[in-house]
Amino acid sequence: MNEVVTKRLENSSLPDWDRSQKPRLGGLWAFQNQRLRFLEQLRQHGDIVPFKLFRNRCWLISHPDLIEQVLVTQNKKFIKHFALRYLRSFIGNGLLINEGQSWLKQRRRMQPTFMPSMIAKFSELMIEQSNKLIDGWQDLETVELHQELSRLTLAIATRSLFATDADDDASEVYEVLKEALAATNARFGSRFPIPSWIPTPGNRAIRRAIHTLQSVIDRIIRKRLDSKVLGDDLLSKLIQSRDENDATAMTSQQLRDEVLTLFLAGHGTTANALSWTLYRVGKNREILEKMRAEWKDALGDREITAADVPHLKYTQAVVQESMRLDPPAYIMGREATEDLELGERLIRTGDTIFLSQWVTQRDERWYRDPLEFRPERWLEIDSSEKNRFSYFPFGAGPRVCIGNHFALLEFPLVLATILRKIDFELIDREVEPWPLVTLRPKGPMKAKILRLD
Ligand code: HEM
């Protein structure tokens, strides 16, 4: 650490974690068992609130200005937090977990692949897979929306990564990934989290599932490298990707870690976002009808394309509002690598900072009637400008989600494709959020399908 900074902060009169009063809210037990409520209660105590988790000195930060400081202005003073880092032993060192120069190099290599112009070519497969999903739905059949949409987003992710000519490989990845996700969710949903290095049945199940997934991905990569035939899928782009300062390609290990990370970071989040969006519009029929009117105006009777998406302002507002109220990434964290001042507090090296989309995006200081699902708020002038960092479903700053354009293209395409051909009635009117790795529905989200064709 720079000596001048150390000296200044040692002399700081601001209270650090030890000298700040901590609300008594039940600590680890409350975090594990009533996580959303716990975060909301912490917020009641201020915009920067200390608490303890395991042995870690933690802070919940809720004010947009402080969020900007952590993610953008002072981002170099942080690395990812302990819980995420410890996923490394399971999923390797892909973009989500990587740090420093190694992260920067990988991010520079991969960024061009995820630009909107590159992502647009996946629109056809997004529409094709959505059509395939609803073709399997019978009139008056009851389906479980979250399960169906997870199938869809996994099919879209596998085909974007490995193209359609790898159908056998894709379906194998699909099956193995399902097991890996079930094992991971079972572990994170457990009331008593046990460190990943202890060989409990839960930890062994995740390791086994991830190991199988890694072998399948390795085989696909090897086959692709041996064949020397590259196409338009993400894997081909990753194989070809180079950093502008370094012409070397990624190693097979890097490729595998990045592919696995893209799967894990991209599939559950998109399935959850789509599920919550259908749930919200299922409960607000007039919103569904407004979206349909927009599609009728813009598309007539033709199929939607990627070029239509920027013009579908109301549909985009629905998606934005859905990710405001039910953010798939509901919490994120950082660890301070040096002492710093933040919001009238002294953050010490090693302190953990949590930022919660769930908390900040439901704060009445930034959103009028925050618990109301009202897409119109995004169409009102200046509403999104009011405070840029009061809305951060994809994070922000240098480590903003690399898949955000992918997701924001996928959502309108999937919604329009499904909801122009299908109507549905929610059977479960009240579905609770379940804050595991991402914010998923707790229990089934059942709906009766009514075909419109
Ligand atoms: C609704 C959908 C999604 C949401 C809400 C979401 C959310 C996020 C958030 C909040 C972060 C930042 C984490 C942090 O800074 O600690 C992130 C990072 C990341 N996301 Fe997403 N994501 C979504 C979809 C996707 C998709 C579709 C992909 C892949 C195609 C993806 C791949 C990644 C990767 C690789 C990172 C790490 C980026 C880096 O650190 O350089 N995400 N995501």
C-alpha cells in the first residue's frame, strides 16, 4: 500500500468497523434464513451499515453515490468478496472471479465478442428456441414457468456457445449443467453453509457435477481445436480472441474456465429474469395488452427481429421494471485491498462491502411507490437519469456484466415470440422470491397455457 495513503487513513478521525455501532439483527442466522428481510432491516439503520458475517467485518452500502464510489470511482481499491472467491475452487478462474492484470487481459480479449453488433446474430436462435418451447405446450396444459424458461435459456446458452451443429454435445452439456446447478442451489439453500473444502455430500455432489461438466466442455474445445473449423458461435470467437497488446490465444484451461463461467453466470440469471417478468405481467393483464399492442404496431404479423428491439420502448420498460423489483443478481460484494474513506466511515483493508440491488432498487427515495410494478416510470422523462446508480441490475463500472447486451436482446425476443402465440393464467398468484445464488422463485410458478393459434 502507498505510504502516504496509509498515514492519512491512520490519522482519519472517521469511525471504522470496530468503532461503529452495529445493529443487532441476528447476524449469520438471519443472513442465511431471511436474507432479504435482513438486508432491508440493515438498510433501516443507514446508507452504510456495519455487520458481521462468519468472521468478516462487513458493510451494507445502499446510497447510489456510495455504490458509484465502490463500483466506479474507487473500484481499484477492491477485489471480489470472499464468498465469490471461494467459488474458484469449483469453477476455476473465469471473468467473474478473475482479478488484476489477468482479468483485464481476459476482459479485453472477450469484450468485442459481446458487443451488440456481434450478439445480434444470436437473435435467430433465440426466436427459434422460443418457438420450439411453445410448440411443446398443449392448449389448457399446466406448466411450471421457471422450469420451462430455465430449459429455454439453457438451450439458448448452449447453442450460442457451441452452435447448432453440436447438438449431441449441447444436450449432454445441458443434462450435466442441470445437475451442477441443482447441486449448487441445494448447497446455497442450505441453512448451515459448510466450507467448500469439507467433503460433505453436498460439496462432493457439486464437485462431481462440475467435474463432469468440465470434462464435457474440455472435449468440445479439443474437438473444435483439432478440427480447425471455426464458426460464428461464442466458442469460436473465444478461440480467435486476442488482446490488442498480446497476440497469444487463450490456453485450453482459460477457454474452459471462461465457457463454464459464461454458462453459470448467464443461464440462471436470464431464466429468473424471464420468469419474474412473466409472473409480473401475468398479474397485470393491462401491461401484457400494452406490450401486445406495441408488437402489433411495430411488427404487424411478421416475426420479430433483433432490429426491432431498440424500437420496442414499452417492452424494454417492462423488462427494466422487472429487473428493478425482482433483480436476478440481488446482492454483490467486494473486499477492500487498502484503507479508504467511504460515506463518513473508514473502511479497513479486508473489510467486505455488500451492495444490494434488492434494497437500493426498492428505495422510496429514488422510486415513487417503489413496490408497484409500473413500467411507465421508465418512460417518464428524467426518471432513469435521476440517479444512475440507484439501478444496477448488471452491476456497473469496469466489471459490469459482459452479457448484458445478450440478455437485453434475449428478453424482448423471447417475450414477443411467446406472448404473441400464447396466453397464460397464473395458478399460483403469490410466489415468493428465494435468494440463493440468484433470486429465483420459491416453489412452483404454475400457469395454465391458452394457445392463441
Ligand atoms: C438478467 C441477466 C443477467 C444479470 C442480472 C447479470 C448480472 C450480473 C452482475 C450484477 C454482474 C457483476 C458482478 C460483480 O461486479 O460482482 C455480472 C457479471 C458477469 N456476467 Fe452477468 N448477468 C446476466 C446475464 C449474463 C449473461 C447472459 C452472461 C453471459 C453470456 C453473463 C456473464 C457475466 C460475466 C462473465 C460476468 C463477469 C464480468 C467481469 O467481471 O468482467 N451475464 N452479471
